Amino acid sequence: MTRGISAGSSSSSTWWWSASRGKRRPGVTSPRSRTSSPRCEAEEHFFCSSLLLSHQRDSLAKFQKEEEEKSLKAIALFCFPEGVNWAPLTEYPSETFSFVLTEVDGSRRNGYCRRLLPSGRGARPPEAYCIISRLACFGLFSKIFDEVEKRRQKSMAMIYPFMQSLREAPVPAPGNTVKITSFIPESGTEIISLTRPVDSRLEHVDFRALFRCLGDEEVLEVFAATVLERRIIFIADELSTLSQVLHAVAALLYPFAWQHTFISIVPTVLIDVVMAPTPYLLGITSRMRDSITDTSDLLIVDLSDGAKERLIKTTEDEDTIIPPKLQEELLQALGSRKKNSTEEELNKVVSEAFLSFFVKTVGHFTGHVRRRGGSQTAIFHKEKFCKAAEPKANRPFVTLFSKTQMFDIFIQHVERNPHQEGFFHKKIAAYQKAEKTKGGWARGRVV
């Protein structure tokens, strides 16, 4: 279970809060909306709720139900993590970022935010447009925000019909497209096409920011610390960089999943979380770096402009965790990407490289899962699994990784569902077939 900041469930109805106007704006109600603060329907609609937040908000409780107020306060922390002390601005480049809200029961909602300076004269506070959804697809929601921002520059009223159409549209399956019809005065009727990537594993990931900020060897060191579930803090000037890099690092772990605290953007009021002794992946802005006082057993990844040192290490073993031969293969695979790769091309090269790493190090787990007699479940023999790792140079890493929570949760799922074979199993089978054909360990990337 990925732990973030808990928030009360948001109503299925859509509403916008514009405190600069001192009132709650009417929202869009889904056909499935209820009155008792229901949970978001998973992937049936594009979003659970959408909000407009401004720093000129007053008397929040006066206009919100208690449960909505709790959700809005939690969401506002992430939309404006720097706090409320913002001076009116005349210039502010819009930026898009994402965060995760985790309920007390472990269920997750994704928050997508576009901050911008509304059109007007004189200094004015920025606005944050936020969409809460079960769907994890950053690129898709970035395009939605482009349409929202285009309409906002003309008239606030033009946003609502577009959001109404979007709310009523079904979420397309991976690789498919949904078309939204929207009318804009002076432009006429527009048809907006929203397409989901074919590979649903990577639709929330864009590796470009990660490799723009870090070199290949630095990425491997960050991966090594992450795979052994250590405390890692990322520092950046821009919120968009933080959210993209942290989600990219988490994606390198597939088919495993980060099980500890994950906060891509830590609000100022929650900065004490950096003192937690348990594993975490945290993102903080550059202005908050002085809040890090205890650096024991901590890896700091500085993504800010002009950083003299990208990786500030205290453990000093990050470059030795991955077996040398596999390090070479990973670097070779990453080096095969084109200089001007598209997002899809880069995602494919990077994901295949790290998936190949897990196939070669722990893919033999399938041979150490034994069915229980007369039962639909199975049992995993960890000790035999660790001793069977080949070549022997991989065994120290395999032994360490087998003690992580992400590996334990993965194996628990396998034991409960021994009949299920997904994408990872197919890659393992392909690799083992190639290995037998070659009469030894197969080389290169997984086919």
C-alpha cells in the first residue's frame, strides 16, 4: 500500500471553488452521483471531482459540507505546497504536476493540477485547476488542462460545458480514443480527441525529466537505493519536475511496486515527514532544503538548476548494489536510446531495460512456488530461491531484495493466485526459452 496524505472521500459531483469571487460555483453532476460522499468509481469516468483554487479564498467552511471541506483542505495543500503567503503577480508561467491522495483504507486517487495566472490587468494571485481521478494518465490530463486553460483565458463560463462533456464521456480503453464536442464562441464547434497510450503500465510515466536531470549512472544509483527501499529525498525548483521524476523512479520498479510513504510534492506544513525513520520517496522544493537536518541513511537527489552535486549520499554503496555485469547491461540498454527519442520511444527502451534486470535476477521465482495439496493457493520457498540465483554474483543482491516489502507483497499475491500469469510471467518464459536455446544465460535485453 502506497501511503501518502489521507483525505476524506470527495463527492462524485463536480464543483469549483473560486474564492476570489467569494462563492462556490455550480458544478457538474455525474449520472452516478450520490449524496453521501461516495467513493470515486474506478476508471468508469475521467474524474471524481474537479476544483478551482485561488489564494483569495475566505470562509471555506461556510460553503462546504464537512467532508468536502476536509478533502478540499488536503487537496489545497498539494496545489499550493509552498503555503498561502503569495504576493500578487503580473507574470507566472503555467505548470502541470500530479500527486497522490491515499485514503485510510489504502485506496488511491490521483491529483492532477495546472497552476496559471488568469488573464487580467495588474497584479493578481495564481489559480490552480485540480482534477481528482482514479485514472493514472498524466499525459491525458495534461491535454485536458490545455483545453481548460484555453477556455479560461476567454471566459470562466466556457470551462463548465467542456467539463460537463468530459464528465459524461466514458474513459477509453488503452490505445483507444474518445472524442469530446465543445463549442467556443468565435471559433465554433471543436472536436477534441483524447487518446490513451497502448501500454497502460506507462501511461502515467514520462522518463524524459528523469534522464534530463540525471545521467544514466546516476539513475542506476537512484534505482539501486529505491529497490532496497531506502529513504530518498528529491529536490527541484519546479513542481512539475518533482512529480515527473518521482513517478518515473517508481515506474522503474515494475513489476514490483513501492510500498512505503510516497509524496511527490511535500507541502510546507508537512515537512516534518522528512524526519521519519521508515523508507520513503519524497519530493521537496529547493526553498525547503534547509529543513533537512538529519541526513543519516539518506540519499538526497538534487534536481535543481545549477546543482554542484546531483547525488548527496551517506550510505555510499549505491554504486555497488547492482551486480557489475548487470550494471553494464543496463547502461548498454539505456545507451541504445536515440538522442531525440519521443516519449513513447524512451518509455519503451527504459521500461524494457529495467524489466530485463528483474527477469534476470528474480525471474526464477516461478520454479520455487509450490501448490498446496488440494488448495487453490501455493507456498514460496524463499531460501531455495535465494540459493538458486544464477550466476552466483547475483545472489547477494537477490538475498537483499527478497527481504524488501515490495518483493514480499508481490510473492503474497503469487501465493494467493498461482494460476494468474501476467506480463512479467510472459517475459520470464521468453527469457528462459532463449536461455535454453543458447544453452546458457541469454544475453542482452528481454525479447
